[in-house]
Amino acid sequence: MVMKDGQRMRQHYASLVHWVEAAKLEPSRQDEILLTPSAQSAMRRSRANKDHWRDDWGMVRSSVVEQGICFYYLANEPMFGHKEVAQYIVEQLEMCHFSKMVAAPLHQSAMSMLAAPRIAFLGHANALDAEVSKRLRHVQRRYGKKWHLVHWLGRHSAWTAHDWALAERMPITYVGSPGKRLIGEDLGLFAQSVDHVIVFDDKDKKTHDQLCNDLRQRGVIVVVASIGNFTDQQLGGQEGEGGAESTTSAADVESAKGKKQALQPDLFGR
């Protein structure tokens, strides 16, 4: 996933080989790998650009591979748990010069990540970055890398937790679509996709009370977190997921909070 011209753009990975070989390069050169027609051509193009490989590839390659395997299964859920698919993934990694003794444990580690708690963050477009970071650190201390993020793509989505998870090479499940609200069927779909939700809310206004109650009724564990103390900005009247309409413009919110809104990502598109 890359940011181009201020918008979040989709990246499609034709194979795990494409994912691995593209990840070796700096972002501005990754399209050279992604647009190649086959795994073999992706490897050739990667070798031709070896001077532009990231300096820390040796240190990060295992976590990059684990994340790529997770994204493959998240985009191809019917493949999950099939031995022949696991063998196919190991073979793809062997093409990228991972030995079978290394590739098989990486696959197993990725499977463990996918089986770990699914955690979402809501309302953090209206929270101080320090508060969001504090909650992310808490989750990371508790679960290590044995959890994965569920990212809501509908109205009032925020990208702070998403971009942190992507940089940390965590698996991410995308739910919803731009313009959707967390009500009705979309709320039900979201609730089926998560185990825990951290909802950032103003302790006095309690904008998200109804949303929290709706999620709890569907069996989701909900933790309400503080948005922080905005002493210099007045951000009242904003709409929460499933809440009342905002009286504060999006421009006001962006100016006060420095948040970026963007388009839907799609990894391993099919």
C-alpha cells in the first residue's frame, strides 16, 4: 500500500514472490516488481535492482514474509488450513531463496498470528496521537505480535493504528467500505470480524455509548479509552461511528488534529 498524490492507493500482489521481492526495494521502485507478469520475472527484476535493496533487508525479511503470508490468507480465506496451500507457500518462499527449514516455521508463525485476537480501534480520528500510541503500546505489550488489526474502512475511519500496524508488519483485516456507517448489517459484519474493540471517546459527551452497547450485545469485548485533553481546540459536535451528525467541518478536524483520511486499500487483489 502506498500514498500517491495525497491519496491511499491500492497495491495488488500477484503472488507471494511478488510481495517478497517488492518489499526488498524502496517504495518508489516497488511498482517495477508488482507489474511483472510472473514470479520468475519479479525475481529477475529484483536482482536487476539489487543496488536499491533496503539496507536492513536481512533484519526485517522474516517479519515481511510473515505479514505477506497473512495477507495472502486474508485475501483467500477458503485456502486457509489446506496442506497443499501451505506447501505452495513454502515453495514460493524457496523461490525467494528461503530454505524449507526456514520457510516452514515462517508459515507456521503466520498461521499463529491469524489465529490470535482480532483487535479494532474506533474513534481515534478524534483522539490525541499520544493517547492512540499509549493504547497501541499496551496491546503490543500484552500480545506481542500475536494479534492482528481489524481496520474499519467506512465513515470516520482513521489511519493512525492502521499505519502503525503496517509499519510493524502486522496482519490487517479490512472491513466495510468508504461511506458506510456502523449500523445494521455493516455493524453485524464488523462485530463478526473482531474479538476486542478499543473505542476512543470523550468521557463527558460519551458520543459512542450506543455503539459500545451495540457491540457488547453482539459479544464483542469493548474497552473505552480517553481521547485526551484538548485544551487549545474546541472539537465538540463531531459525529461518531453510528452517532449524530457533525457540526464541525472535516477541515476543522484535520486542522486541529492533523489526521489524514484516505481511500480503501486492497492487498493481494484477485
